[in-house]
Amino acid sequence: MAQYFSILLVMLTLATGLVWALDRYRWAPKRRSQLADAEAAARGTLEGPERDKLLAQPGWVENSAGVFPVIAAVMILRSFLFEPFQIPSGSMMPTLLVGDFVLVQKFAYGLKDPVFAKKVIATGEPKRGDVFVFKDPRDPKIDLIKRVVGLPGDKIVYRNKHLYVQPACKGQQPCPALAEVASVDEGLGAFFIGNYPLDNRLETLGDVKHHILQAPGIPDRVGEYYRQPGQRAGQWLVPAGHYFAMGDNRDNSADSRFWGFVPEENLVGKAVFIWMSFNMDRGPDSWLPSWVPTGVRFGRIGPIK
């Protein structure tokens, strides 16, 4: 859907821009020439309605040329700078909640053309710990938001709710060893799956400290994991040009553990800021439709960690 909107935005920009250019450089000079001819024939300067009639733009030209700067600004902002994104599920809790609206920095991982989404200028690469938006490898029409856990060449192991990372060996001697990602237990009770409290932990992933949720009573769904050829269940080697993504809500996230890796060409951008947050929680006796917010969480507005 987002890609279709981008194409529509480009088409509208081109169409209104063409009308604006034709009016500025061809039709407007022609109208001024007609005014000059009329004034020469009248041997005097035309004023009032008569002059306005000769210089007036046709309605469709006036409307198209008038909206062109607005549409062009929106296209540039959305395609190359920032794009809004709504959090649709709880897979990134507690970092992101359902009802959060975030800004995605489109230029963080390279500038792409808005129609074919091909990178035209390299500006950077995802870093371990980034919260990023990407096209679902299973269905590129859908955007997903997760956290970068594995970089190209990394070895990832997830076993018994413990995450291990072995960074890619890039000529270091000795090569980095497989090590558990450090996390500190911060207690139970703030978040639940049904009636079961979730374990809230502070994890250090690269240079990023962030919270994750785990369900102590729910075993890992190892049988559903993506089995990479040549690797054991729960173990992955990130290919070149790909990334390993996981949700912060570890036992309630469909991510790279289940469907594989995120290709570089699927990257959309880095989620950097929560600009609005609506509370979507409601009691069982609420008469409001599910899409109607019950409040605004102003305290959540701010940078994403």
C-alpha cells in the first residue's frame, strides 16, 4: 500500500509540475502577449476586469499549479527524509506500543528512488540495536518494524530465551567469540500475555540499551524456527547483504527466527522518534469501536531507543 501511494504521489507531482512549468514558461507569456496586443489596439492601458480576464489562468491550471509546490514538498519529505509509520501490533513491546506513531528516517540506510525503491546514494548501513522498518520478505507490500540483532556475517544463536551473537570476523586476530547478549532482570508485572506476567529485562545490544519482554512459562517454539541449510535449529549465519531482525517482545514476535533474513533491498529506514501515541486499551464492556483511541499517551512522545 505504501509503495502504491509513493507511485501515486510521484505521478501527481509530475502532472502538476508539468502544468506549472507550461503555465510559467508558455501559457503565461502568451497571456501577457495577448494583453499587450489588446492594449496596443486600444491605444491605452487596460485596467480592471478587462485586464484580469486576459491574464486569468483557467481554473484547472490555477488549481494544478497552486498545489504543485505542496505535493512536491510532501513527496520529497516522504520519499527521502521522513515517513510516518503506525505500530500495528505488540511485537516491539515495551519499546513500541500499539497506537504509537513513529517517524522513520528514510535516508539512514541510503536514498532510494520513490518508484522502484532502488538505492541511488549510499548514506549508511544498519547498526546492531537499530529499530528499523523494512518490507516483509514474504510479502513486500507489508512493512514490518523490528530491531537489528544480526549484521552480515554474524552468527546468531537463540536458545532457552538466551540470545548469543558472534560478530563477523573481518580480519581480526583472534576472531570474536560467540557471546551471550547481556541482559538484566527488572521484574514482572508491568506487561501480560492473558493473565501471565511477562519478564521485563534490560538488554545491551551493541551500543544500545533497551528493554525486552519474555514469557517465562512459554517454551521457545523451536519447531517453527526457520532452518537454515547447514545450521542447527535456533542457529543462523547471516548471509552477505542481509540482516537478522527480532522483536523486543520475544515470545510474541514473528521475526527472522521464523522466516529468515531481511535483504538489504527491503530496508525502508530507521525508526527514530515517537511523535504521537494513542491509548487503544479498553475494557470488555466498552462500546467504542476498536480503532477509536481512549486517550493520548503524551509521556511516550520522544526519541526511540
